[in-house]
Amino acid sequence: MLKDPWVWAGGSLPPAVLVALGAIPGAWMRYVLVRLGSTRLRQRHWATWGVNMLACGLMGLLAGLQEHLRQPRQQSSQDTLELALAIGFLGSLSTYSSLMAELVSLWQGQRQGHALRLAAASLFGGLAACLVGLQLARSRG
Amino acid sequence: MKDVKTPRPAMALLWVALGAVPGALLRWVLANTLIANTLGCFVVGASGLLDSPSPRRTLLVGVGFAGSLTTFSTWVLQLVVHLQKGQWEALLSQILQDGAVGLVGILLGATLHRQRGRLSQRLLKR
């Protein structure tokens, strides 16, 4: 299903602006954290992994929070959260392409064991972080 | 001409933002995580980011555009939904299918990029 970014269903700001306003700090935060993490860890892929885990945890938290907002009168605040935070900020904070690029680089650099560990840590770590976030939001609700 | 200098921090953030906005908007308009992620992987391969790209291209295309076009958090949230509903087949097929398609996308892009490089070298030699 395609969405029309210029149809404004009401709310505080046009949806495309909300997505963009979330995306910029999300991408900046990923860039800065990966840069800082790469120098500390000396391995860029674990820095990317950490940022993805953070985004998964926050995504679970947000999804749990949104379950409380599923009442009609709070529709617009739910949309704002979804557009600016889930799609814009967390969507841009996390990355799939860098993970894939790092897996390919490790594999081609004869570090297959490392690549498999990174893939498993991303998958299971991401699921665990998201579930923890979700449970945290539900237990507070 | 290839730009090999690392941009200053403020410029680096500008390049990242310039890539991130269209990347996130495209992901939202597509409204399909698999397509957005695969497309982002293809872009990374096809723009030569697996080889030795200029710092500016890495920031604009890799960190900004493809980084924001693709998403790991939404992808994992979809897995969690399958997990909580006990949809094991959907869960497993999403992991295997999306993982494989992403890898194919990035490798296909990289192959195209390298072939284009070879082709232009051959043309330059003539």
C-alpha cells in the first residue's frame, strides 16, 4: 500500500514533515554513536549492533505505549508518535543496510565465524531488546 | 574528481541529514519493510560502498540515505508480532527470506558497480 506524503489528515504538522523531523536526529544519533563506539570497541560492526539494539528496545517500548493510546480521541497523538518516533526517529536510528554490509565484509574477509556471531547476536539480541521494551511499557500501563 | 578528505563535523552532519530525509520518506511512502530494506542494501552495493568510497559518499549515501531507508527496529517488531501470535512459519520465513533477499540485493549491487567500473576503465583505455 502506497501512502501519499502530502495528504494531511489533520494534527500538528504534515505527516512528511513529522517523518523528516524524526529522521534527522535518528540518523545523526546513529552516526555519532557508531563513530564513538567504533573507536572504543575498535570494531565498527559491534557499534552498529549496539545502536540497533537500542532502537529495538525503544521500538518495543513505543509499541507498548501505543497499545494504551488506541482510543479514538487519542488518534492524532498516536499518529504523531507513529510518524515522528517510530517511522522517523527509530526507523532512521536503526539500520539494516549497514548490518548487511558488515556481514558481507566480515564474510569476504575470511571472518565467517564473526559474521555468524554478528547475525545471531543481531537477531536474538534485537528480539530480546524489543520484548523487554514491550513488557516494560505494558507493566507500567 | 574524487573527494578523499574527511568532511568537518558540521559538514558531516549536513551530508547525513541530506541523505536521511529522502531515505526515511521513501521508506514511509513504500510502507513495506522488505522492499525498503532490500532497496537500501542494493543501493549500498551499487554505490560502491563495499569497496573504497569517498568519505562524503559514505556519509550521504551509506549513513544518511541507505541507513535511513532501511530499518532494523521495525523489522524486529514485525518478528515480535509473529512470535507473540505463535506464527512460527511466518517468523522463520521472514528471517530467512528477508535475510537472503538483503544479501542478494547488496551483492548484486556490488557486482553491478564493479562491472561498471571495469567497463569505464576499458572505455578509457581506447
